[in-house]
Amino acid sequence: MTKAYDALIIGAGHNGLVCAFYLAKAGLKVRIVEARDVVGGAAVTEEFAPGFRNSVASYTVSLLQPKVIADMKLADHGYRVIERPISNFLPQEDGGYLKLGGGLERTQKEFARFSAHDAARLPEYYEMLEGVADVLRDLALKSPPNVGDGFKTLLDAARQGRGLTKLSLSQQRDVLELFTKSARTFLDSWFESEAVKAAFGFDAVVGNYASPDTPGSAYVLLHHVFGEVNGKKGAWGHSVGGMGAITQMMAKVCTQLGVEISLEAPVARVLVEPAPAEAGGGKAVGVKLVSGEEIAADRVIANVGPKLLYERMFDEGDIAPEFRRRIKAFKAGSGTFRMNVALSELPKFTCLPEPGEHHQSGIIIAPTLDYMDKAFLDAKQYGWSKKPIVEMLIPSTVDDSLAPPGQHVASLFCQQFAPELPGGRDWDAEEDKAADTIIDTVEAHAPGFRASIVGRQILSPKGLERKFGLVGGDIMHGNMSLDQLWSARPVLGNGAYRGPLKGLYMCGAGTHPGGGVTGAPGHNAAQVILRDRGFFAPRWR
């Protein structure tokens, strides 16, 4: 067996790198094993056609925690994010368009073209959303109270609940509605224009295989607004060099602290030292790689999703049957389909054909909530919609390092594609058809788009699982539903980054606060590990 480490991390995605950083900074001997030939997990930049590079999976920045950016001193290593001039651009079915962002007054003026009522309501809506988002920001870098820890659970819950008690009654009602209502029901209570509701409702179906009519979908809307870019809350931007530039910087910082990173080192299984239940159960003592190498470690920390970890990396008897049953019921599958396309020219939208700020924003093809609902219903029945939900970003408009002069790359982030196709069909045989449907959808709004494509990369839900280990193609490592959040992510009683075995921890998006390039799970898991090791006493003591 290879020499022992204080901590062995499975997966060199951004959360694994963040966790490794904090552990190594505290003096632990850390090794990361990564299945792929590059660090970064789903946050990588790759050449997918000759001369064309793009962020392959995750593709835009907002949720990365400012504390993580500062602690890792990423700015010293070239971290730079260019903000979008406006947030989103939504072509409409009647040939018009709606722009969202660029400041309150400008957005109000835009909304007034659709509804004077909605323009007047916008400041109050933003104030409401920001008030609730502040509560989430406060909780994001805290370990949830772990149910089953007795008095400590009560103290942790009381301490973290203080933020809610400071909210007014009206704000507490807003929190309840956002966590329980559907996006449509919630937005109907604020706005009357279908275009305006679509502009906000789109966030409710991102990485969420559900209809905007599904109860709880309003929370997913909220999850996408509590980030910030360059100190501006709620803003989104492009990382110069793509998302892979961020994780390459993180890897550099980690290696400078002595972290060992092994690439092309997939894990076959976690090694467990068995013990009877009365002795507290078994203990994770290392991993065995597919190559046959065994690595000993005092702690095994998984930066992979709960489904991948517990259903594929343990022998049958290593995990208690009850816990296995719970993980089997853990819902995963975000309904996401990713494409990257190389373009000879910018798309010319019928409603706004000339180059402009809309090409530097999120281009959303989902003009109404009904359109989004239909896309979900079609996916349930057929596998995907004839008119899918498409978000296009063209990062080469602000970062010319990604494409040859005069040409461009575009990310197509598409929702409501069944994780498993009905009727026993296989994504490997169907993904080209689905990709063509996506191109047709863009072509309907930007004639000539298909002819401008000189290369494309396709990642169906199955492709995302094969390439990145995202079970069911789930970009969040598990649904962001009310029953799989906070202390119940992934399982109640193991929601504070500790696994069901001694020495086993989790630091990925399948833990609180969930998906997105945040770094929060990695940060929080490291604090729990250090606390367990006695580096600092819990506040409750």
C-alpha cells in the first residue's frame, strides 16, 4: 500500500481543490486522485475543434464565494471576470425581444414596453429577492446542523436560524413561498407580463428537471441569484480563459502548499476497515485505484456525487442497508444537455440582427413559462422537446483567446432532456438528433446559424456522466428540491459533510449548499474536518 496521507480526496473538481487548499494550509498532508487527465471536474476549458476553445460544461461565473477567491489569492494568479453588460436577452415569439439587466432604471424602462405594472413592481421585487438571498449567502459558508448530534444540533440550528428571526413577517412569508411554491405561482403574484415572468422564471428550470409549475421550483430560481461578480451582487460574468483557468489557478495554489495531485487515477473502491456496529461501524482507511494501487489515508474525502460514491465505490457490505436505501432514493438527473459550437460569425437574430450587447449576455430561448412547461412535458413523453429551452453564451465576444480572429465559440446550455430516454432508447444513438433539434430552435430565431457552425461538441446527459462522472448528467450532483437541501443533503443525519463511516467525508455539490461553481462545499467540509481533528474547538463549547 502507498504511504499514508492525512487526507485523500477523490476528484480534482473545484470543490476538491478548495478543500485540499484549506487542509494543506492547516498543515495536513493531502493527495487528490482524479480520473481524468486534467484537473477541474466540470469546470474545464478544452479545445473542441481546431483553434476553438471553450468552457466545456460549467461556463459562467457568479456563485464562486468571495472568501474562497480571497483566501486562495486567485487574483494574484490572474483571476479575472468580465461582467455581462446586461444579464439576459430573450427573443419573443412575436418577433420582439426583452432585455434584462443593466441597472434598475434601464430594466424598468424595458419592462414598461410590456407592462407598466411590472415596471412599477420591479424595485419591490428586487428588494424582496435580495433580502432572502442575503439569508442564503449567510448560510452558504456554514455547516448545517447535523440531525442526531443531540444538544449540539439544537444549538447549531438556533445559531443559524438567527438570520431568519431578523426578517420581518413579510420577508418570512417570502422565504416560505420561495421554498414551497412553484415558480409560476410565485411569479404570478408579482408580475402580469408573460415575457417578464419568463425572464425570471428561466432560473427556476436551470439544472432542474421539472416544470415551472412544479412545487418548490421557485427555490431553484433563488439559488441562482445569491452570487456576485467583482463585488456586485447578483451579477454574472465570464472568466478570462474560460472556467478551466480558475481551476488551473486553484491547482497551482494547492501544489505550492504541497498537495499531491494524481491524474488519470480513477478510484475503483473505497477501502474500509470493518468493525461491528456496537463498536461504531467500519472506518474508511484509503482507496484502491483501477490500476490496482492502494493508497492509505486517515480521511477519505469524496468530491463526487452521492450516487457515484455510495452506489459504485463501496463493496456491498461496507455501507449499512438503511443508508443504501436512502441513497437509492436520492434523486439525481438535472435534465441538462450541453453543446459547444464553433462559429464562423455571430448569430443574426431576426429581432436584433446587428452585433451588440445582447451577444455578450445570456441569450435565452424560452419566451414564456408555458414554453418551459411544454418542454418538460415533451421530455417526459418523448425524451426532449421539439422546442427545447436553450441558453446561449458567446464568450469569444469578450475573450478573443478562445477562437481564431473574426470567429466565435458559443455555449449552448439546454434544459429538459430526459436523463434516461423513454422506451429503452439510448442517448448514444439519439444525441445527434437532439443536437439538431437544438440547432433548429436557434435557427428559428437567428436564420443562418446552422450554416455558420464549423464544429460542435455534444454532451447528452449520458455524455456528461461518462465524461465528468455526473450520474444522470446531473450538474448539481442531485436535485435541489426541499427534501434534499441543507441538513438533508444528501441524507438527514449526514448533512454536515461527514459520511456514514468513520474517516469518510463529502465535499462536493451533493452537500450543502448544492450545485454551481461556489467552492462552498469544499470550504465547509475542510472546516468540519479540521474541527474533528481538534484544530479549533466548536463555538458551542
